[in-house]
Amino acid sequence: MTTDSINLPPVLLVATDPRYQDHDPGRGHPERPGRLDAVLEGLHTGGDGALQHLDRRAATRDELERVHTGEYLDQLQRFCERGGGRLDPDTAVSSASWDAALLAAGAGLAAVEALEAGAGDAAFCAVRPPGHHAVPTRAMGFCLLNNVAVTAAALRERGERVLIVDWDAHHGNGTQEMFWADAMVMYVSMHEWPLYPGTGRLHDNGFGAGTGTTVNFPLPAGATGDVYLEAFDRVVAPLAEQFNAGWVLVSAGYDAHRADPLTGLGLSAGDYADLTARTLELAPRNRLVLFLEGGYDLDALRDSVAATTSTLLGEPVRPERATTGGPGEHVVTAARDLHIAGIAS
């Protein structure tokens, strides 16, 4: 990945803010402020000189209302301003969570603006709270506002075709719901099945004009990196070529790592270098934005982010070997039969 014909080194834009750590779900919660420390440590593994920090901005009300209802936004803001608490058994907020969520939702929008201005080659949004479980009317699964969807909807509003790749171990039910019937946004998810939130079945592939633009890989526990790469090569790449997206957005969760305490997949940090490289191949030049989602073992999170961002910088770091030999090939074959037959015909 180069910035021009004289092969300048790549520049990775980084969107982060200390106020993300003010979002406090409470003592003992997996989605804790220390996650951001681990992410930032991983970011700097690839070489500080190639990182450029983005100016932060909050998402506006109009930008949020493309994917969330006004009633929900009002309720969430009031709840946080009154001191916070539990929104559901998994999701809790503090008084600072609303401001953190607005900044998290605005990070991708700032990244798009900067990439279009030629400021970098790709962007990594090191944000919290995460977003891909948030549905139009409520928070879910540690997520308050759907960060990746806010950016996708803004691009969609101006006629861009958007590919969302979600490699978090949990299915991004909120993102799927928001673009379920949208022909301009393709959502691809590789996730553990069965696992929270219980969505993302193989044959869930969209509705109406959006039929075929939802692509799910419900993988069994223990699935390894070679299965993910097979999914990219046999299914995602040909679909992406046909779809011809102008932008690629990634829900970059790191809880598919084998050390994660909440999941049962079998990836290593080294696998994330390969997943990132495959995703780079799908994205037009300077049109790739990644959003932090899950990942709850701090060492695994640090190393996996290092593998991702160093790959974006052109010098992949592999703290662990890539993994092979796990189950899940049958899921890839079934997805290929479901989605690729239409291309061939």
C-alpha cells in the first residue's frame, strides 16, 4: 500500500480520545477502560512515525438518526446524564458514557473526511464503547451507538456502495438489522455459532432489494485462521468483486482469539495479520476504515491490534503463528453454495 508513485511509506490515521476511557460500565465488566490501553500499546508496535492522529469530532444528531431513532437517543442521553446504571444485564453506562459514545460514533466520519483529503492510506478507530450490537431502538451487548453503521449510513446517503466486514466473534446483529434490506451496503460476518446474540444464521441473507447483501459465516467453536482465509478466498472476494464497493469498513473485534474469556474460537494474533491483508485486497486505495469492537483478554488484544496495524503499515508483525486445522470448512462450503452460485449463473 503506497501513497503515490514514489512509494512513500504508508500513513495510518488513528482516531482515539482519552474520553473513551471515561465510559465506565462498572467494576469487573469485560468491556473495561483498560482495553484501550492495550489497544494503544498494540498500535505503537508498528512504528510511531507512520501513525497520524485524527482530529476528533462527535457525530451529529442527524448523522445518528440515519440508524437510530430519536426516541432512543433521547432516552440514552437522559439516562447517562442522570448518572447511568444498567441498560440491560450486559450493558451499563456512567455519566460520561453519552459523550464518549458520541465521539466513538464520530470517529469513522472523521476518518472518511481525512482519507478523502489525502491525509492517509487507511484509518483505525480505537474507540469505546463498541457498536455493532446496538440496534435502532436500544443498546445491546456492551454497545450504545452503532459506530460502523453511522459511517456506512453517511456514505450510503451520498450514493456510495459500502462493504462491511465483521470479524468479531459475536454476530453484529445491529449492523445486520440496519442494512437488512439495503442493496447499497453489503454486510459480511464471520462469527462463532452458537453464541450471543443468537443471530447470524447462514441463510439470513437480506430482504427485498438487499437480498444477497448479508453474508453470514456461523463458525463452530475452535475454528482457526485457515478457515477464515478460505471464507475470504472462496466467498468474500468474489462477492466483493461483483459488489464493487467504494469503501470497506471493518468491525474489528479481537475476541475470536483463542485466549479470549468470552468466546471459543481458535485464532491467534498472527491470524489477524492475514485477515487484515485479505481485507486490504478488497478495499479501493485510501478507502479502508477499521473500528474496534470486542476483545477482552488484554494481552491478546494488544498483540492482535499490533498484527492488524503493522500490516496496514506494510510491515506485518506476527506475535504468534497463524493457526490451522480447526473445524468450519463445511460452513464456508455452504456459504459458497448459497452465495456464489448466483454469480456463476
